[in-house]
Amino acid sequence: MEKKTYKIAAAMGAVSVALAAAFGITGAVPASVAVSCALLGCAAYCTAMHALLSLYRNYRTAAKAEKRRAWKRDFFRQISR
């Protein structure tokens, strides 16, 4: 999946928790339904955030590795002159 999909899943999880809380407080749905919807929304949000953080960590690791390679290349180019 791509980053946009995870962002959408996180947004939907957050909205689901907010709606479940609103419906639970107003009494529009039974409390058990509101709690289960809130828990499912929290799970979706946490899963999406975990996936986004993993993608970010992979990106940062790749960026650092590329910087190290570039630094080594420049360093050895300078000392070989």
C-alpha cells in the first residue's frame, strides 16, 4: 500500500472514534455498540499510524545510508587527489 492509503485509514479511524463517542453520549446507539465502534476505530487508527511510522523509518534509514555513501564517495575522491 502507499502512503496515501494509510493516511485515509488513519483519518477514517479517527472519524469513527469521534462518531462512536458522539452517538454513545447522545444515546443514539447502545453503549456496547458505541464502545465496540470506538475500539475498532482506535485499532484502525493505531494500525495506520504504525504503518506510516514504519514507512517513515524506512525512508529515513535509506536517506541516511545515501548520505553516508555520498560522504564516503566525496571523502575518498578528495584524499585520492
